Amino acid sequence: FDGAVVLTHGGSLYLPGATNFTTEANDSLEFIATAANTVRCTGYALKDGGSPVSAGFPIGASAFNTAGQSIPNNTATTITLSTERYDPNGDFASGSGYTVPSGQAGKYLITGHINMPTVDGQIMLVGIKVDGTSKATATSLGAASSTIGNCIAYVGDLDAGEVVTLYCHHQAGTAKTTEASTYGVGFSIQRIA
């Protein structure tokens, strides 16, 4: 390559680690055709001697919600996450969660947090669902007239095509709204093995 070219992993271009890659001048990549209009990278010699997948975790996503979301009383409600921090492969969709990509079954670390003002001495639960089934929950009891925060972490085996979501449930008597800030509601998922 003579300079920077963004290579995007996808249905017609298969890259190491199933992740996008930006070339530099003097990088060399080798490809083979696997079907009509479809190629796979089979080798590389990078200017810096590294690997196209040497940094970070190429499979996963992180998102948050800057607007408050109304959570009805005594109803498990899927959290809508409007802003992505990290999603190198486009596997996260606001409102519908994270879909495990094809060929990426494995062990995943999933975390979430929700802050909700004025739960007034009642229970708030945050949980993780996989294909609509609850896999992990964490419960907190709110103090009167204060913001309650709750965090959850779960490590589990996921199959390709499964959808992972964050949800909230409370028993405050009336609908409550999640905290409207960058740090009020968040969700992250990373393939770890």
C-alpha cells in the first residue's frame, strides 16, 4: 500500500480477527478469492512488524444513554441505549441490544449500570437478558429522595445470533426515569475467549 486505506471487514472482505484495519505506507497484505467478489486476507507484512489485530478486543460493543428513559412501576423494561462508545463491527443496535456475530460464539463479559433518581426506599433491579431470558440480576434498595445506582457483571457462553440486552425493574409505586447523563446508564460486552 502507498498510504492509508480503510479496509472494512464484511461479507465480501474477510480480515484477520474479523475487524476493520487501516493500512499505512509500505504495508503488504495477501488475499485469496474464496468466491466471486469475495476475498480473504491470508497473510500480511506490516511496516511496523505488528498485526492487524494486535490492539484491543475486535468483538464487542459499549453504549450509553444520555436521555432519561421512563421505567414503569413493577415492569421489566429493556433499556434503550442511544450512543455507541465502541462498536467496531456494527453488532449493537439501539433498542434491540447486541447481536453475537456469525462465527463468534464464545465466552463474553457483559456489564451494565443504571442510575435512577428518587426510588424512595424501594427496590431497583438491573439485569442482563440473552434472547429474552434473564441471565443475571443485581438488586438495590434506594434511600428516600436519593439517586440509586446499580451495576451488574456477567460472564457467559453465547452463541452466534443471540441477542443480549440490559433491563431495569423497580417497585417505587409510579414510573421513574433513569438518570439523563453520559454516566447514568451504560452497557458493555466483550468476547474474552
